[in-house]
Amino acid sequence: MIKKILIAFAAILAGLLVLVAMQPDSYTVTRKAVIDAPPERVFSLVNDFHEWDKWSPWAKIDPNMKATYDGAPAGTGAIYSWTGNDEVGEGRMTILDSQSNSQIKINLEFLKPFESKAITDFSFKPGGGGTEVAWVMTGDSSFMSKAVSLAMGGMDKMIGPDFEKGLAQMKTAAEAN
């Protein structure tokens, strides 16, 4: 009887491992919003990491989080690093490219609780009576991130609501100025 239980357990485990391995090797999370403000105002909220506290969905999660700013004061070469509790972890963002009032590309590196890298793109286009903002994150999925993503319903379900909250807060901040 124990032998049959162990064989069944091994078969289930093997099936789960195969299911995880079959998950996509990369992911993309995209959210968009229209903000009733000119592109230069919205762009400035993203291009300067010092402004992220006004809109970032993660800024207020850990009031004891330690943040540092290095490199350029804003735009290409600006670096934001953080260390916080288990919810925010530890990581670094570096602006790789900043095209005035139109696009920002950021290298996002998580160091803790687990290592991962992603590219985050923001685009800003006049339209809809204001600025159309697109927030897109792409990255590769390791075996562990595939397993977590599978258990949590996918990266879009895990990250998408944070992007929506961030864009809503960005809208509030940009429209208040």
C-alpha cells in the first residue's frame, strides 16, 4: 500500500514539474491610461525617481524602506535602489533610455526575496484629451518564477492590479499640478 502511495505521489509530482516547465519562458504585463495633463507633466513624474513617491503603488507599503538615488538626477543613468520588508524586498531600477516626453526604458532588478530582472517601458502620447500612458513590463521566466506564476494565476494577475493602481495615482498627481 505504501509503495502505491509513493508511486502516485511521484507521478503527481512529475506531472506538476512538467506543467511548470511547459509555462511560457517570458511574460509581458501591459496597462494603459489616459491622463488629463500634457505629456511633459506626466513624463516628469516617471523620469525623475524622486517623483515616484507621488504615484508608485509600492511607495507606501513599507514606511521604513530605505531608498537611495545615484547616477544622474533624472533621465538616462538615474538609479533608484531600495531595501525594505518582505513585501517590498530589495532591488534597483536604472533608467536606460529617456526620450523627452515620449518614452522611458528602465532596467528593473529584484535582489530579494528572489533575484529576477525585467525591462519596464513607459510611453507617453498626446491623445484622448490629455496623455495616453502605457506601462509595459517584460521579462524572462525562470523555473521558480514559472511555478509561482502558475500558482498565483500568472504575472498579469499578480502585477497588473499594481500597474492599474499606479496609473490611477499618477493620474491624480499629474492632474493636481
